[in-house]
Amino acid sequence: MTGYKPSYFNVFLTFARNSLVRDMSFRTNFILQCISTISWTVMNIGFYLIVFQYTDSIGKETGWGRDEFFVFLATTWIINSLVQTFFMPNAQQFSELIRSGNLDFALLKPIDTQFAISFPRVDWAALSNLLMGIILLGYSLFQLTTKPENPLILDWRAILMYPFYIVCGTVIMYSVMIILASTSVWLGRNQTLYNFWFYITNFSRYPMEIYKVGWGMALWVFFTFLVPVLLVVNIPARIMARPLSTMNSQMWQLAGFAIFATLACLFISRRIFVRALKSYRSASS
Amino acid sequence: MPMALIELHNLQKTYRVYQKKEGLRASIKGLFKRTHKDVHAVKGIDLQVEQGEFVAFLGPNGAGKTTTLKLLSGVIHPTSGTASVMGYTPWHRENDYRRRFALVMGQKNQLWWDLPAQESFRLHQQIYGIEPQQFQNTLDELTNLLDLRELLGQPVRELSLGERMKMELTAALLHSPEVLFLDEPTIGLDVVAQHNIQQFLKYYQEKRKITILLTSHYMKDVAALCKRVVIIADGRIQYDGSLSGIIDETTNRKLVTLQFADPLTDQLMNSLKRFGTVVRHEAPRVTLGVTRDDVPAMLTAILDAHDIDDLIVEEPPLEEVIAEVFTRVSESSAVQATEDGNC
């Protein structure tokens, strides 16, 4: 018998290390991936710079001016890149493991199966977006804090809450993905993951205020309370981009709800994952 | 009575499969109304295996061998019945259990395709929490025995099938499992690679006294490794005993090969047919299938009447005997099905 229990952290480090070794062995592919990711973000900025040629803010009197919105955009990138680096390739792979029957090996390992399928691959190239996000965040915060009129004063509470809510947002996205990928057990095949990701991030990457008119309200309720992806970027971005003193009580309530939503998503995804494993059929031999 | 290391009681596994009919129209219909069929992969298996045994599962494709191994590894849940391996219920998937056994599948690989095998081994070290010194010792031993030392640094995708299988075995044995399930570990390998793996398994099992369940389609694997053979066909155990016992129990024929000094005339051939069926005829040799009890009388008669240069009396090849068993089972289950249908 072996002496000690496995350290999940060390296992994760080995996963990350192996992924890096693998990525490095396809060097050109890795570089191309980084370039295409960064180009996409640069085009994104370009697009919004054009938008802000025509308007001063996203929505009337919402407080999302150009630099505030760039904080929002940077937050989107940071969360997206975390999800794409750590979870997207694995959720995709999990779905494939179920279809091909190779999930067998994950089930044999003496570690938590959800851990074993959630982390084995790290897409290091997607991390370039994180860097871009941090640069954009730094730049826009500099602009906001140094503008001559009504400069933003950075609040230490905001600085603490921001990374916390980034983590919450990432966890919500991860949970939604695990739920979707788990359905492959019953559906046999579920390749809607990337499409779904695209649809969802399309909704989540704008300030939630824009939905609160007319029939948009229905979208707002759905993506806030049922599939809480609107909270993912909105909460941390709001906390960071504008003074906490101007946050209304509804926003504070939503910030509280976001914590609950994170835990609920995690709990539900765990339940669905465990159910899925019970129904796993292990395709072919 | 103390429990055996592995105990199965009336283990059953039924899959529900979607019946897809041919053609576009049927496919579209299938979108709205699906018909399902129950496939009984394992129909009730009872089995006891003691510590240190090396047992072979034989059976035709789809007989339920792999399903049984998957149930024992806890990869899938049974429909009914119980199983205990070292006191654990496999499908509860306790970490303590998972530390103590391994499953190797000839058709699936677990090593990272784009990485050298040693990176995957290191991952196993972390996952199983193997102490560095012990890990290094085990790895050295296995790579020496399997002659893999030079290949550790090569990406798995560049290895031959045989080399990859050896790497898979190494990966599975790094944590020194007490029970090993092998599902067709030599499938698709050439004779030399098969032989190497057989030799390794034999040596390793004798040295470590671990318990191994093996499925294979190669009789050579089975003959070289296992004293005990379990024939599974149609989801049930049809035979459980020694390899030689299969021949005793399922056939009463012997093969008699005669090499004649006299020319093989038609008349001679006709006279031979009295004793049994001609299995092979390559002049001057003739091989006859003869009922066991008739062999002495036949030999006396022939030796009296003819000049014989050479004489061999042997058991029929295992493959043939086992094929006979398989055929018999599938025929009887077909009869069973018709009878069930009539009820």
C-alpha cells in the first residue's frame, strides 16, 4: 500500500505541466493560437472604439461610459480566458470521453472523478487573453482615476471583491458547462457546447441595464435568476468600474444573490454529474 | 466460510438500446417515436476467484466478458446481483478500492497521446500518491522486464502497437495493484509481442502472487498463463475449470495422424473411414478424428495390417473444441428464444 494520500494540488500541477509540455511540442500551433486570440481582442476594442464615436455611454444614464465599459470588457475577457484556459477544453473532452467510452479510465482513478475530468487539460494559449484583459483593466482604471472631472477613487473593498466575484463568475460558467457536458450520458452525443458558449457569452458581455426595457425584461429575469450568466461579468465589473457609494440596493442584493447562485450552480452541477456517472454505459470494448 | 477474493452472485447487466431502422423515412420516424430493445449482456453470473489465481475468460464477441470486467472495475453499474472484490462493492467506486486494482484494455488507451509515456507515469504517481523512491523502483523494474527503457521519452503516438501496450501495462502496474483485470491485452499484436507480454504476465503474476482475470481471443495466451478457464457465452458461464478439462468434458474425440509406408490407395482410404472421419489428408499422412474409446482397437488393427512410419495421437486443438462449445451455446440459445417466442 502506498503511504500518503494524493494531493489534489500536485495532481493539478502535473496536469498543467503536462499540458504545457504538450502545447510546447506543437510550438507553431501554440503561437498561432496566441496570435489569433490576441487579434480577436484587439478587433473587439476597435469595434467598441467605433461604437463610442457615436455615443458617450451604453444606454442613457446607466453610467457605462467609455472607460467604465472598458473595465467591463476587460472583466469579460478575464473571465472568458479563465474559462477557456481551464474548463472549456475539459468540458469538451468530457463529452467526448462519454461518447467514446474512454471515461472508463477516469472512473478507475482513486481521486474524485469530477476533479479528474475537470482539470486534465489546460489550454495555455487561451491565457494570452487574460493578459490582454489585465492590461485593458489597468489602462481603463488609470483613465478613470485620473480624469479631471469626478475621478474614480479606488475603494479597497472593491479591490477585494473584484477577484472574489471573478472567481464566482468563473465557477458559474464552469457549472453550466459541466451540466451541459453531463447530458451527453443520456443524449449519446452533445456537441452544442461551443455553440452554447457563444450564445451565452453574447448575452453576458453587455451591462445588464440594457435588458431592462420592454420585453428585454424577460431576458434579464431568465439570465439573472434561472441561468445566472448575466451576473458573471456584471457584478465584478460594476463593483470595479464605478464608485461603490453609487451602487443601489438592487445591485447589492444581486451581488448577494450572485454568491448564492454560485453555490447553487456548483451544487446542482455536482448532483447532475454524479447522476450522469451512474448512467454511464461505457461504449464498446 | 471465508469469502473468496472475488465473489459474484447472479450478476446481471441489461442495456436498453435504441433500435434504429434502415432508411431516411425510418430515421425521421425515429425522431418522434423510438423503439427500444433490451440487450442482456450479462444474464446472471456466479463466480468465486481466490487470491493468487490467474483466470481466463473465454467467449465469443458479445458474450459478456468485457461487461463482466467493467462491472468488476466499477465502471458500470449492474442491473441486479452482487459483486465483492477484496470486500469492496466495485461500483461504489471507493478510493481505497481503486487504489488496489487496475484495468487494462487492449482497445482503449489511457496514456496521453502527444506526450512521452513517462509524463503520464508521473501523473499516475501523483494520482495514486506513490512515494518517489517506490515509484522509481517499480518503474525501473517494469521497464527492465518489458524492455522499455529507451522508449520512455518518446511521444506515445510514435510507439508501435506492441510498445504502446507494454506502456499501458506499466501504467496500470505502477501502483502495485493486488487485482488486475486484463481485457484482451494482446489484441492486434504480432506473435513476438504477444509472446513478450505473456512471458511478462506469467513472471509478474508468479512473483507478486496477484490475482488476474484475463479475457483473450488467443488460445496461446490462455494456454500459457491460466490454469483456470471460465467460458462465458450468451451472458452466462458455460464452463469453469481447467483448460485440459474443457477437452475432456466437451469432446470425446482424439486426433490420430498416421504416416503410411504403403501408398495411400483409395481402398486403403475407404478402409480407414471405418474408424473415424478423415480430418486431413496430405499423402503419405492422414489425420483421423476417432472416438477416444476406439483409439486402442483402431491402432491395433491398423498396425497389424499396414507398415506405419510415424504415428501421433493428440487432443483436438483447443480453438476447435472451444468453437464447438460456442456454437452449441448459440444454437441452444436460439432454440430457447424460439421456445420463449412460442409461449
